[in-house]
Amino acid sequence: MEKTAKDARYASTLGKGLIILRAFTPSDGALGNREISRRTGFPSATVSRLTYTLAQHGFLIQQHPSEAFKLGPAAIAVGYTAREGFSFFQQADPIMQDLAEQTSTLVAVCVQDESDAIMARIWRPTRRPSIWLSEGHRLPLDNSAPGRALLASRPVSDTDSDAIKLDRQTLIARGFVTSIGGWNREINACATPFSPDPMGLPFAFLCGALGESLGEPRLLNEVGPALLSSVTRLKAAMGLA
């Protein structure tokens, strides 16, 4: 943020308000000003003014002046509008639901937000339980399957780490990357990048499950190829193949 704040075009107060909204996660019931201050690093007085202002505009709500805040209807409306703007989601629904049923894994599409990959939409198998992750959950870019797929799909840069270079080679060789207990030692996953618009946001599709049911051989020989096949079907449906 410091680098951005030096830009004369940057509205620092607005930026801080947006950072406060980003501090909320799907697992949060409600956050008080003290916790928001801890998460953002902003002074308590600054947080108090901004949460009050955000609440006045419907982006935060609180049932009583002394209670903690939750995201409000205005934030929900913005998020819903943004998600619906990704037109390929509807075309992906039947294909990715089939994939979830076929592999008995959680299937998701992720998009990068700063240093995280956010799960924008998920599909669960209907006949078997799946891992607990939900839409809006954040995964670290550097050691989650979708995060690594997103990083490796970027244009080549002199600053690329050895890990990114290796993942890029893996994508070229087999089309997907795998994570064995990467960001969570109990979860294994595979992911492949997806670009519905060459000039737009890059995405990554993933399949994930507990390691006890999704070992590395099954990832490499069954689930990964099934993921690639499903993404190929989606591209064909969108006229991209």
C-alpha cells in the first residue's frame, strides 16, 4: 500500500476503507473495531471513523452501536454483481458439477486477489461429503494448487522464482500442477489455469479433497486428467477451443 499511497491519483481514505472490507473472511461471524485494527494495522481511531462511514452506506451493519460489524447488503450487492459479471460461470456449472460427481472432489474456480487466490465459485459432489472450503475462502498463492497455477500462467519475468519456473514447466508438460499437503497438510489438490478472455482476469480451476481419498497417484492419473478434460469441454462450449 505504501507504494500506491505515493501516487497522487490514489485516494488514501477510500483505499483504507476497501482494506477494511477485505479484512472480513467467510468464517467471520462479526468483527469489532479492535480486531479490524489488528488485521489492518490501522489506528483504532481511523478504524472507528471508517467503519462508521461504511455502515452509513450499507457496506457494514451492526445490530447495536456497541456490537461488532458484519458485511452489509451493499457489500453483498457489489460482490454478487461482480461474480455475475463472469459470464462463463453459468456455462461452467453443469460441466464442473459433473466433474465433482465423477471425482468425488470439491471443484472450484479461483481468481487472484493480491497475495491470495479467492474461491469464486464451488461445486460439491452430491453423494459424498467434501472438504469444508466455501466461496470467498482465500488460499495462499505460493503454496496452494490454484495459486501456483495462477503464478505459473503469468508472462515470464526475470523475477520468477525457481518454484514458479518449475510449475510453468509442469503446466507445459502435463497441463496441471499438484499440491500435496501444501497450504493444509490434510488436503491434496490439483489445478489448471483458465483464461476466458486473453485481456481479462486469469482464473484457475481446482479439484481438492482430503489426502486419505486423494493420494498423489490418483491426482496424477485420474483427477488431474479429468480436470483438464472438463476445462477443455468448457472452452469448447465457449468457442475457445
